[in-house]
Amino acid sequence: MRRSASLLSGVAVAWLLLAGPRPAAAVPVPELHRVEVLVEGRDPALREEAIRAALAQVLVRVAGRSAVLGTEAARAALADASRLLVRYAYRDRGPGDEATVLALRFDEAAVAEVVRAAGLPVWGEERPLTLVWVAAETADGARRLVVADDEAGLAQALALAGQRRGLPLVVPLGDLADRAAVDVADLWAGFDAPVMEASRRYGADRIAVVRLGAAGGGWRASWRLLGEGGTAWEAFGASPAQALGAGIDGLAERLAELYAPIGAGDAVQTLHLRVEGVQTLADIVRVERYLAGLPAAAGAMLVALEGERAEFRLRHEGGLAALRRGLEVADLFAEVRATDQGIAVRLRR
């Protein structure tokens, strides 16, 4: 009896950034189109099964929405998943382990074409870094803060789920500074002021607070996304790790709505984008490349260049707020502000 292919975590800790103070900026996620899968041997049928499972994961990552898999475009792509495959390679896990790792990479342009054909925006590599505060309740009713070196594996569970959905995450260090600023009781009771203040040192773009506890024979994770566009949701699982992982799905869906909104039915609008701090032609190219991959942008044209200032005519859809959020999370820009004619940004040096 064959064991079906299972998606491999890979080096999941790479998706859970090392906790610690850092400047605020989005995090590039360059491996959105690469997946590693565990297979039991090199049988072609097993490989085809693994390719379909991996492509499904990549489509959800790039669209930011699991609903993409229910579209006709995605179903057609999955029926011939190998067509979108760029390369694959096998490697053994190590002595004594019968499973084999199958590494797969899919064509970025082809995946984007499927997502757009599904009527969804393509969520680019620049994604908001989310700081996740988890107050976990143990079996005896005690509560504790989940930290980066969590012995129960809950930080690892967050990393695995973040990798699966293409979300860069960070959890608190749980050092003296954190414990002096935030009490677990604050997290559990929903007192956000101390949490927001303690989060400043981490430079995250978004902050999520989670209450994790037993519920009806399983586990429930009650999530809240703080700040602009904040919302709440619940996720359940047979174990604490499963409940946290399911909650990451909810986080990904909500962040996609904020940073890669569906613009269907929204009128395409035009504004002036002023880019300050331009010193070379390479700076212009970097800006044009970023705007080309911005979900809320529908096209950009350079209309003026004077000194260290470039003016673009930028077409956008999905709303001005989504466009501004996309610019604010870019590591490319040090400042984003409103002007009478549109938006001004300053290049980061």
C-alpha cells in the first residue's frame, strides 16, 4: 500500500524570523514557488501526486486565498500540474530514513497567470512581518507566553504554518524586557496598550494576539489582528499545534484582503507618485520593478525626472488604502506620505 506524498516543512525556522529588535519593514519571501515534499520512493505516480499537492500549496501562497483552489483556472492547472513545473530534484533525508525528499520549483509567470485567470490578484514577495503573541493555557489551567525557543514546539508550529502560507512571522523573545512590559494576563484579557508598546522593539508591520486553550476535547485558538483593518477569528485543532496552524490560515486570508485586495468591480484610478532620493537609473528600475509586482497597482509610467525626484503616473485599483499599505511595507521605501496630488515616497539608503 502506497503512502501518499506529504508536504515537508523544510527549514521551517527560516520562516520564523529570529526574534529581536529590528527596523520596521516588510520581509521579502523569495521561495513562494518552491516546495519540498516527502515521498516514499521515486515512482512516477508518486511524483505526479506530489507535484499536484505542491502546486496547490503554491497557488494558495501566491493568491493569499485558499478559495483559489475552487476556481476553474486552478482546477485546470492542477489537472496538468507538470506543465507549470520548472525543475525537480530528489535527495535522501539521511541514514535510516526511508523517505525521500522531492524538491519542486514552479514557473512564477505561469503561476501568476493561473491566479489572475481565477480572478484574483497576485500577492508579491514583499509581505508584512507579523509579530505573534500567544498566551497558551496548559492542561492544568496555567498560562504562559509562547517564545522563540518554546520547548513545547508551538513556535515551530507557527513557523511550519507560516511557511505553508508564505507568511513571515516572529514571536517574542520572552526576555526580561518583554516580561516587564507584558503580563500573560494582559494578553488573555485583551489589554492591547502594553502589547502594542512592547511590540515596538520588534519592528513588525502587523501584530496578532492569540489565546490558546482547551475546548470540547480539542484546542481553540482565538486570534485578533491589531491595528488598521483589525479583526478577530477562531481556529480549532486536535492539538495546540494544529489549532495554531489553522489560525495562521485565517491570518493569511485577512492579510491578503488588506495587502492584495480583490479589485474586481473597482474602478481603475490614477494618481501621481513622487519618488524622492533618486540618484541613479538603477533606482528608477528598482521602483518600476516593485510597482509592477504590487497587487494594487495596475500600471505605472515615468512622466518626469528632475534632480533626485521622479514622478510616476500610477494606475491603481482596490482602493487607495490598499495601495498605500503596499508601499508602506516595501523595504525599498523609507517614508510614505500623502500629497495634494497623490503619494510621495523616499527611497531607503
